[in-house]
Amino acid sequence: MTGQIIYVVDRVVLQPGYAKDFVEAYGREYAPTARDRGMTLDRILVSPPIWFEDESNTVTVLWTLPGQAAWWKAAIEGRHDPGLAAWWTKMDYMIVERSRSMAGTVEDVDGLCDV
């Protein structure tokens, strides 16, 4: 099971004009808590790649975790951290919609199914 990576994908559609502020707050306030839960920030993507003032941007954040045990640890710790829910509530006025999904490479899926 070593070497298998689970990707956590956060996708956030922002109210017009808030993408840059959200990305800065996410990096400053959310990312350290995710790192404390064992997550590694891979990249933050902004689409379209311009800071719109009058249109929505979509921010996609890609995190990695080294396998199922690390994913379960991070998920459980996150669910029991009231600060995370409070942070998302604080950011609510910037957000149109948000989602989180998990993925693995096709080469890792069979091994990741072996829980």
C-alpha cells in the first residue's frame, strides 16, 4: 500500500470580485490546518486565469495524502474540528458553491479499494 496517493480536490466558485481574497485567506487560514492533518498542498488553480471583479472565478485546490490511512486520519480530524466549519461559515459570503471530491490514479485504484 505504500506509494499510493489520494488526491483531495476542493472546487470553489466565488462571488464576482472575491477570488483573490478567498485564495489569500485559504492559504493563510485554511491551509495550515490542512497541513496539520497531514495533507500536502499540490497546487491552487484559478479559472479563468484572471482576477475578475465583475464575474465569478472558480478556484480548484489539489491536496495529496499518502494512502487510505492518512486520508481517514485527515477526514476524521477535520470532521471533529469546529474551527473548520466556522472558517467555511466565515467565508460563506464569498462563495457561490463549493465541493470536495477524492481521486486516485488509475494505477492506484485497485490497491486503494483494499481497505
